[in-house]
Amino acid sequence: MATIQDVAKAAGVSAMTVSNVLNDRPHVRPATRARVLEAMARLDYRVNVAARNLRKGRTGTIGLAVPEVNRPYYGRLAAAVITAAGRHSLRVSIEQTGARREDELAALTLSRNRLYDGLILSTVGMGQADVEALEVDHPVVILGERIFGGPVDHVAMPNVAASAAATRHLVERGCRRVAVICGELRDEVDVSSLRHSGYRQALAGAGLAADPGLVQSLPALTMDAAARRARAMMAEGLDFDGVFCVTDTVAMGVLRGLADAGVRVPEQVRVIGFDNVDESAFLVPSLSTVDPDHDLMAERAVTLLVARMGREGPPAAQEEFVGPFSLVVRESTGG
Amino acid sequence: MATIQDVAKAAGVSAMTVSNVLNDRPHVRPATRARVLEAMARLDYRVNVAARNLRKGRTGTIGLAVPEVNRPYYGRLAAAVITAAGRHSLRVSIEQTGARREDELAALTLSRNRLYDGLILSTVGMGQADVEALEVDHPVVILGERIFGGPVDHVAMPNVAASAAATRHLVERGCRRVAVICGELRDEVDVSSLRHSGYRQALAGAGLAADPGLVQSLPALTMDAAARRARAMMAEGLDFDGVFCVTDTVAMGVLRGLADAGVRVPEQVRVIGFDNVDESAFLVPSLSTVDPDHDLMAERAVTLLVARMGREGPPAAQEEFVGPFSLVVRESTGG
DNA sequence: TTGTATGCGTTATCAT
DNA sequence: ATGATAACGCATACAA
């Protein structure tokens, strides 16, 4: 495989000149440039990215650590991050952490190894107790929940406000016994807790009692667990007329479970989700949900990371960005 | 940031010894090893992957070029590829090609630049005419359709056989006017053409006429286009009692469109898809479909690539792997 | 405008 | 069991 030296020799110039041509630098005579380009083509020259990386101290690649790209929300996010990174000429290498704390910490290590110029980390397994693991000297942006006030930039969803709005929407449509289907409420800062908190606020604001029996915690935020739970709720004779699901995935399971139990949506029970995944508009009934503007969040995360990557000297203060949201009203709430 | 030299100095050994410790090589005295490890910990040493890559001539990263990770099938595939690559200690960098031919060719170039040790390429925009672009001297595996008999390994779905099986299933359930909803039939080797071909075979095998009016080509394989088309088919009074959708995404759109038109599935029309995406089991009605074993295909693609990466000397003959499939019968075909 | 010399951090080879 | 040396391919100061 031809190197820059080989090209230089073939073109009768120095390696420096080839490098200049390669990087589109000025001060290269057209004739020289032409000779170099010709030699490069003839030898089928390809830059060696590893060598360039070593020399420049940067790799042109950022890492994105998410639980799994195949989950609707994270897939959406990954696509948006890759697109946003592309606008900065950065490639994206994806680590799947399986939502495991250890794997999230491992992603931090890889980044620290200068494998990546920076890391966007979706913390799901890590918690507030792991804040000190983020005390690193290279760019990291947290995208998601569970770690607040840490030493790095943070892009978060408007979890509480959007959940309150979703719940309020159900109340406005006449629901008086609104259930919430979430994951385990581990601590104060995980997705389920934050969204559950918004749900509570909305109920309180509407003067409705908070019945603990209406809070349904799933072992995992999967369609399967959600469908089972919905069927169980009906089998147990639980009295409810509205359901706020903390993700669209959960909502899809709930819709299926209610259908199994012969419950009509929205006539008997109204359902709303969170995420506005592509499928939600095409379900039968179509799913009302919260749209958190994933593209904007990905864009902000990449922009913050790029800013850190370019910065020399003393670090700037951490930034916290909370995205906007909008309510998408569809058939499942009688819209 | 500490280098291997710094550690060597701190531990009172040579850089080579540090390298030996780092790579778990034998012939290092326990006491020496301990001193080195202590120094590494004290200086918070991290290997510089770029330097290692340059020296070794490999990057430990493979590229995966797909249209978009957010599409159900490709997301599933990406997740499986990342997992399979992880078993070989390889990272995966994802290129989104948007199904554009130029971007698929660009991914080949990046790989050629030794940015990746190898590339798994989902060809969607490229076609048989681009075969010569694959005449490269580094490992490439094609995962998908559109290029057959090329100069590289190829992992493909059992498109024709599985589509025939799906169509046959509809016929066995009593359908006599079976429609197919596909994309544009561009040439003989794209997904739609292959699956349409299986559909034709099954009809012929069942002694049913092939009515051109039952072949519905969409401008894009999206839920939206599929839903519109389903509504249009009903509005036009098209006579059909079964639909084979070339992807589950299309099927989801069709289910929605039929619901809009007040058509009951499976009572009036039976529907079957292709891919067995996670959502298909939870739709109302749940979707019958073809399961192509994505994990196995990803596994094979990675294995073939790794084999090429490790090989020296004359290249082995190209391998073609066609995966297995199974039919998943659910409510949408009355299962 | 072009060339020379040097170093980025690591590891393979060979020597001790 | 450990060390000295060189080289991977490129880009940057600096010189010409």
C-alpha cells in the first residue's frame, strides 16, 4: 500500500508537498498539485487514518453509548446523533451497554483511551453515586436521566413537565382515575421516577387523589411486561379510566393488553404514551403521546461535545439543556 | 497524559517491559509486573489506541453501512452486528447511507482508508452495475440484496423462498385474490423484486392467476405510503382478500389503512408481513410474518468478515450465505 | 513555493 | 527476563 513518501517520490516532490495537496492547503503551484494528484491516482494512494490520528492527537470519531440501538427511542436518538455528528465531519462509534452500569463505565474508559474524541453517554444503569466516574479530563456529555449536577454537560428531556402535561390532558378529557405504568422507582432521578413525579403533580393540580393502587411499576419497560400488566389490572378489577405510560413502548404493550381484555380505547380507557416513536401514529388506535424533539436533543448533545473538544485551557462551566416538548393528540385519548 | 515511557521511567524499567505487562505477555517477573502496574495506576496511564493502531496496522473497528439505524429492520441488524462483533473484541462504527448509492460507495472509501479493518455493507442504492466498486483489497461483506455474484462474501435473506411461503400461507387460509405491496421493481435483484418473485411463484404453484392489478408498488417502503395505498385500494373497489407486505413496516401501514377504511382483519382481508420486528407481536391484530433470524445473519456476516481480516496470502473463494426462515402465524391471518 | 528534520506512542526484532 | 533500537505514516516547525 502506497504511502505519502511513495507518492512524493513518484511525483518528484517532497512528502510535505504531498501533504499540502492532501489537506488542500494554499501555496501549492497548480502544476505541482497536478503532478501530485496524478501520482496519487496512479499509485491508488489512501491516507492512513491511524497515522494521521496519532500525529494530530484526534480520531475524528465520537462514541455513543446507549443500552441498545434496537430500542425505538435509542434507535431514533442514534440516528439523530449520527446525522448531527456528520455535520461536524465526525463519525460515530456505537457501544451497546445493555443498560448495565459496568458497561457504561467501560465506555468511559474507552473514551479515556483516546479511542474517541468525545463521548455521548446515555446513563441508565449508572446513578448519582457514580458522579465521580465522570471526573475525567476529556469531553463527555450525558444524554438522559439519572445524573444531575455532575461535572459534565447534560442534555435532558423535559420529563416532569411533559409527564404533567400528558396526565393533565387525560384529566381534561374527563378521566378521574388515571393510572401510571412505569418501571421501578429506584431513586429520584431515573426516567420512571421523574415521569411519575410529573404525573403526581398533575393529579394534585387537578385536585385528584393519588391512589397508590394506580401506580403500576413494571420490572422492565417492555411491551411484553406492559401487556401482561394491563391484562392483570383488568383481571383484578382495578378501577381506572385513563393510563399514562412512561414510554410509547409501554403504551404499545398496554394497548395490546387492553385489547386482549376486551377493553375499548378510548371509549372505556384513554391511553397516552411518551416519545412519539414513528409507529405511534399508525397503531390502531393511533397513540396520543409526548414529542420531545429528539433531533434537537441530539443536535444539542453533539454541539456541546464539539465545543468541549475544541476548547483548550480551563474548562467552561457545565451546561444543562432541557429540551422542549409538544403534546400529540391522537385517537387513544379520543383526539 | 502519561505515556508508556513515563510509566517505564517511574517503574525503573524499559518501555518494552511496560508494553509486555500491558499485553499480558509471558516472561515478566511477578515483582516487575507489580512495579509496573503500580506505576500505571499512580500515573493514571491509558494506552493511546491511535499509536497502537498505527504500529499494528489494524484499528479494531469495523464499519457497518446501513441506510438508517432508526428503521426497524436495520436497527435490529445493527444491534445484532454490534453484539456479534463484540464477541471478537471489535467495535462497530456506523455509517448511515440514507440508501443513497453515493454514500454507500463513500463507505467503501473510508474502509479503504484503513479507518476500518473491514466493512459490512447493506447495499440498497448500489446495484449490480456497481460490482466493480467492490473490487477492493480489503475485507468487505455484503449484507442484503442487489448485488449477487460479486467479488465479495455475501449474506442474504431467503427472500424468494420465504415470500413464497408467506403467500402460500395466505392461500392455504382460503385467500384467492392475494395482493402484494412492495416498492418499485427496479431490477431483478432488489428486495421488492425478489419478494415479488416469491409471491408470483406461490400463486403459480397454487394455480391462481396473477392479476397485475394486485401488484401495488409504493414509491417508498414507509408506513405512510402503505397506509395511503391501502385506503386507495379500498376506495377504488379493488377486489382482494389477502395482502402480502414485503416488510413489517409496510404491513403496519396497511393495517392502519385498512382500519381507516373500516375493513376487518383477518375476517375480510388477511395480512402478512416480513421481518418479524419486535412490534409485530403486539399490534392489534397481531401480525403474521416471516422471521429471517436476523441474529444468525449478523453473526455470519461478522464471522465471514473476521475470517477475511485474518487471512494472509491468496484470497479464498467468495462465500454466499442464505439464512433460514420461519413463518410466524398470528391474528392477522387468522392464526 | 518547496524541502528537511523531527516526533506522535507503541510494539517487533534482536540482543543481552 | 529485560532492554536498545527502529519503524509504523503522517504533519508540523523551521529552513531554504
